[in-house]
Amino acid sequence: MDVQKATQEYRMNEWIKIIRECHGSGQTVKSWCMGNGIRTNRYYYWLRKIRIAACEALPSKNPEEQIVPVDTSKISSSISTDAAYVSSGTVQTDIIIRFGSAVVEIRNSASASLIEKTIRVLQNAR
């Protein structure tokens, strides 16, 4: 590790300690900073740098990795519809899709767009 990276890592760890100490104090940021001789704009600068580093450290999500294919022939054989009576006496039809341990329930009040999106997701689920 080069000196610059080691310095950045050291500073980041120090900033994290300060942020945690402030959050654990139960005080407002302003009062904690005043009591510890830290300018609040410095504190927020450190907090911003920590958040950016945390976001950059997250694994990147490839949209293609989030779509999981599903065999729709298995889904269609396991679709059932149930009728549920609400207190007013009217019938509210639900669609219940069971696929392995997953259960998807769609109410009558669901929009056509939501149902469409749900079906697309199910078509790409494993």
C-alpha cells in the first residue's frame, strides 16, 4: 500500500471514530462539536466523505444480475384464485401465485400497470 492510500485510510478511520462518538453522545451535532473543539462544517465534510466512501465500497449492481428467469409453465399450473368477502358483503377477488416458497398476492385494487410489472418480474424469476 502506498503512503497516500495509507494516509487516506488512517484519516477515514479517524473521521469514522469522531462521527460515531458524536452520534453516541446523544447531543446535537452543533453542541457536540462545540464541546469538542470541532467546526461543524468540518464535521459535515467528514461525514460526506465517509458516506461517499461507503457508497463506493458497495458492490455494483448490474441490472441484468437482478433479473432472474422463471419457467412460466410451472407458474401457470400453480395459480389459483380465491374470493374474499369484505365487511360490506361485496366480493373482492384476489390472485394468489405460489411458486416454491414464494407467494404473490394481487388484490382487485391493483393497477393494470402493477400487475403487468409483477408478471414481468415473475417471468424472469427463478
